[in-house]
Amino acid sequence: MKMLVIASLGMLSLSQVSLAFADTANGKSLFLQRCAMCHGPDLKATGPLARKSTPPTPDLTTPAFKQRLNEYPGVIVASVILRPNGNLIPRTLQENGVKLPAHAWSVQDLRDLNDYMRGVIVKSR
């Protein structure tokens, strides 16, 4: 199933999605509800759980991450789907008493989140 989703995302060319297809209000809402507790509203690892995970939450506005985003345009969405760090996110939330309801991610949600975060990252620093 993951391979099908990943293949589908590759065909969507998330880095090329025009603003007409992305809803940045939805992307911002998803980010604030599901990501800001660690990454902070500014994406600079300023959330209340940023230093409570091992490894600590990365600052997504650094030049190194911007370069990674340019080299791998789907890196934001891939991190949501694949969770390359295994159980880190759920474990960090659980250990800190944060109950985050499950979310059935749609392709549109992933586009919106990618577009919102990319916009914040590109504008920062």
C-alpha cells in the first residue's frame, strides 16, 4: 500500500503543484494541528516538544534543509507518509501526554501541507 501511495505522489509532482490546486489555509491548519507542537509555528523547531524527542526536532528553515527540499521536492510529504524514523513521532507524543487523533491523509491534504510548508521555508531567513 505504501508503495502505491508513493508512486501516486511521484506522479503528482508535488513540487510543481500550482497554487490553484493547493489550499494553503488547509495546509496551515494541518501543520498547526499536527506538526507545530514539535516544529513550532515558524518551522524552526520552537514547539514545546522540539527538544523532547531523540533526535531533537530539526529546524526546517536552515539552508541545509532548503537545499534538501530543492533536491528532493517531495521530502516533506515523504516524511509524513514514510516516517523514516520509525515510531519517533508517535512515541514522542505518547511520552509527553499528547493525544493526537488519527488523520486519514488525502492526496489534497498532502499537497496543501507541502505547499504551505514550502512557502514558509522559502520565505524564511
